[in-house]
Amino acid sequence: MIYNSEALILSTRHYGDTSLICNLFTKEYGKLSIISKGARTLKNPNRAILQPAQFVDLHYYYKPGRNIQILKEASINQHFFKIHQDYKKIILSYNIIDIANQICTTDNPNKIIFRLIKKVLNKIDLSNHQDIHIYYVFFQIQLLKYLGYQPITEHCASCNTNLKQANYNFTLGQLTCSKCTQPHNYYKPLILTTQLLQLIKKISNTHINVLNDNIHYTIDELNTLKQYLLYYLSFHIINIKHLKSMSLIKE
């Protein structure tokens, strides 16, 4: 049986002398693995098509119970030329793909997350260096929102008092007031000002197409938000903190 779907290539690995196994996040069927026989030979067009961070139109032979499906053919749906030419864009984009690889599961499609990733990567591809970080933060906040882990910014997670300024609580993985926040033995305190709390709300409620027109921020504010979201993601989503791309984001 032949199945068709748009897919994001998450990762690839060599198999045998000439074949390639691709780990994919498909729009219609969720996460799956396919093998492209002979894809690494010089004359095979799949050599250039099957690259990580690329969206492809996929046609493959599906057999129930088989762990790795067999590729029939693939064509480029969208290629992000500027991402692959820019180190900073590569780091952010591959971190997004790594996160997708962790949260997506086999035979469990999620069209909302699929569309979110495609839109964000497209914006990163077309944006300048300063703007790529707001789209990266947008991706994290929207992903958390959809998965049910939306950050609570209105009140203290411990005593429920209204927050004008918040501290990240490393024990709870939430924002708390100064009275409910204890010093951590390893991490430095992370404080979110009133402006940052408002910025999180604005990013959460703004469409990606008007993000740069409606949101005003400084580089320091974005860096603080990135640090906060790194802690938050690592606390609430399993294995995220162990990703290699996360260590590059920290740098």
C-alpha cells in the first residue's frame, strides 16, 4: 500500500554501503522511519532531497508492523536556503527539530505542531539575526501552550498572590514571588520583571505574521526569556535538557 504525506526530515543515518534511513515527522501519520535504498550514490536525486530540516512530499510503501517503511519517491516541498548558510539560524532551527523529535510519537499525527514548526522555520529562514530569536521564543511559548504547559505568569505558583515581578522556582519549575523562592545551590537566580511577564503574554496571544509589528523588545529581554524557557522546557518535557542542541543554545 502506498501512503502519501508532507514530512519534515528530523534526522538521517547511513545504512549499508549506499542506503539512508530517515527519521521523519509527517503531517498525516506522525513520526516514522523510512529507508531510501541507494540514496547515497552520486546519481541518486534523493542524496540532495533527504536532508535534515527539509520539508518533502513523501510517497512510501507502507506495511503494518514494519518498523522502517520503504521510500517510493520524494520531492522537495520547502527548502530553507538561508538557514543552511547561517550558523545562528542552524542552531535555532536544529534545536526546534530536536524538540519535535522528542515530543512527537509514532502513528500519532499532530497537524497543529507540524504547521507551527513549518511557519517558524520559514520566518527564521527569511529574517535577520535579531528577529530570529523572537520567532524561536514564539515557537517555545506556543508549543508549551498547545501541550498544556503554558507558563503561569499572573500569580505565584506557591501562594497564589498576584505577580508584579517573578522568580523562576527551580524546585517547582514555575514562577513564584520572592517570598516563595528559595536560593538554589547551583543555578543563579532568574528574575522576570513586569515587562517580561507582559512580553510572554503578548507573544502568546499574537499571530506569527504580525509578531514583529506588534511586539517591542530588547535583546537583553529576549535573552532572559530564552534562559527562562530553557529551564521551563527542561523541567516539564522529558529528555529536552539532554539534547546536544540545547548546549549550543546556552552558549
